[in-house]
Amino acid sequence: VLDEVFKKLEIEIAESKVVINAHGSTRIKAVKSNMIQVFQNLIANAIKFKSPNRQLQIDLSCESREYDWLFIVKDNGIGFD
């Protein structure tokens, strides 16, 4: 999924000089197009609302929970915590 997202956002990623760190991976049962859309929107928003004073960094990770998975997307942009 992330490879497809990175390909779709290739120009925005290159122009913003964003550093993207992806930690961990998993396989889940989900609608692939929906997962692509979610991650594409989150990464595109991070790029759109980046701070002009520092290099944008986006960290992607996932954690196994007892009955599900938690996907975490963090950035150092101007948005909310």
C-alpha cells in the first residue's frame, strides 16, 4: 500500500524534500483502495501543512493489539498533536 502511495505522491514528496520513515509492516484484510486513500490523504496533508522552519519528517508505524492493529502517522508539521 505504501509503495503505491509514495508513487502517487512522488512529485509532492520530492518537492517538499520530506523524510519518511516507515517502521514495521503487516498484512491485514482490508479494501486496498481504501487503505491507499487513507495513507495518501494523511501524507498529503502533512506535506501541505509543513512548517517552513524545519525539514518535514513523517513517521509511519503499526502496532499489533489484542484484536486489531493500530496504525500511527506522526509528522512535525504545523498541525495539532
